[in-house]
Amino acid sequence: MKKARSPHKWPRKRAYASRAYRHRVHQLLGEHKGTLIQGSDDTGGEHVKAVHRREVRTWGTITLRERVHFRQWRRVSGTARKFFGYPYSAERDRQRFSAFLASLTTGATPALRDVACFFADLLDAAQHASPDMSSYMPGYDPHQRSSWLRAFLQDEPGWEPRLRAWTIRVMAGDDPA
């Protein structure tokens, strides 16, 4: 059975759960059906195990405003996800991330304000993080992105002032064009 991803599939999900419940009850009672039909009480003390209906989980609905805010948050938090998802490797990531930052920092539109705030937070976290990178594990470090950025900025120290200047310019709303 496939999991329901939209509210339109919830009735089908409930139907599958009910069908499985009915099938299991029929299967367990099948052995004792003859004695139950005859009405005799000579089952010999046999008991049929209880059958529990599987709970169908539904998550409800969200408003359009909540959905839009969630999508915007996910878009911003997913910025540079392909880079931050793996441990920093200078030979693999240095040029590609520099090109990414170069293309990102050419613009200063209001739409980039959230991305600029995201990178400003990363820069502040990278500045206050401990210099020990030996415990860096991609799935377990809560400061994975800032650790990654700190490692990149150690290789490319010229990017830190450029990135800080861009975040300040975009958050202030100054448009160079």
C-alpha cells in the first residue's frame, strides 16, 4: 500500500485499513466459523486473538499563507544544499562554490534578502565556531553548514569581506543598478 500524500488519497488509505481489518477478522474466525454457525458452545476453551484496526494518520490541512511561508523557508534553507551536504573538499568544492558565490553576489534584489540573512547567520556562526574540524560528521554536526563555510573561508579568505558586504547591502535594500 502506498502512503497517502494528499488529502484526496486519505479515503483510499482508510479503505485499505478497513479491508485489512475485515480480512484479518475473517481469517481468524474462519477456523471457528463452523462451531459459531451451529450455535454450540463446545469450542473447548479456544480463544480467538483480538484484532486491532490500524490507525490511519492524517495531518490535516494548512492555509495557503502557511504553505507559501513554508515553501519560502525551504527555498532559502536549501540554498547551496548540494555544497553543504558533504564534508568540505578543497579540490572538489573550492572553484564551484566560488563561482556560485560570484553569481549570487552580483544581484541585490529584495527577493535575495532572505538568502542574505541566511548567509549572514552562517558567517556569524562560522566566526564563533571552534577551529577543531576533527569531529565533523555530515549528519550529526548541528553547525554543519557553518563548519563547511568556515573551511571554505580558510581556503579563500577574500570571500569573507565580499560576502559580508553583499549581505549588508542586500539587507539594507540598496540596489546598485
